[in-house]
Amino acid sequence: MNRALIQKGIGSALILSGLVLLVLKVSSISDSHQTWDSWASPENGTMWFIGVLVLELVFLASRFILGYFVYLSKNMRPWLIYPLAVLTAVSGLSGIVLVAAVLVLRFWQGGVHTSKT
């Protein structure tokens, strides 16, 4: 298969999975807030919820950014791709699978980025 086509497919999968996760997170925000309030002490529940919400937004942003760079075949330095890959992989099983695909694509023989890492 064509490397550019595979790269666009992986980039699209990252972006689309980010959109699906964003929709799922937004739709369950009220339930999540109630769960955090009941789990934590009454004065700390909101702060825990905000912290977890910010963490989830960081995971989603890393997925979108990684997908954008992979889709457009942008050259990424190691100081950018590896932290994004770790954040995306930590976000869940789909993140692990997609990051593995990104790393295989990055080290694929004949790839543009093979000698730069």
C-alpha cells in the first residue's frame, strides 16, 4: 500500500476517535460531576471534577494534534512526537493502538523521519 494513504488513514483515525471521545465526554459531563461529588467530600468534589476534566482535555488535545501532524505528514521532532504519543497512549486502549501505528509508520523503512530520530 501507499505510505501516504496509510498515513492519512492513521491521522484520520486519530482525529475521528478524538471527536467521538469528545462527544462522549460532553454527553456524560453531568453524570460525571455527580459521581465526583458523591465520591469525594462535598467541598472537594468540584475541584476533583475540574482536575479530571482538564486532564481529559489534555489527552484529547494530544490526540488531535498528533492526528493533525500525521495526517498532513508534518515533520515532528522527537521532543514533540514522543510526549504526544505518551499522552495519547495513556488516554486509553484506542490511543495505544493508534500510537503503535504512528510509531510503526515513523520507523518504517524508507520513511522521511527514519533517520531523524
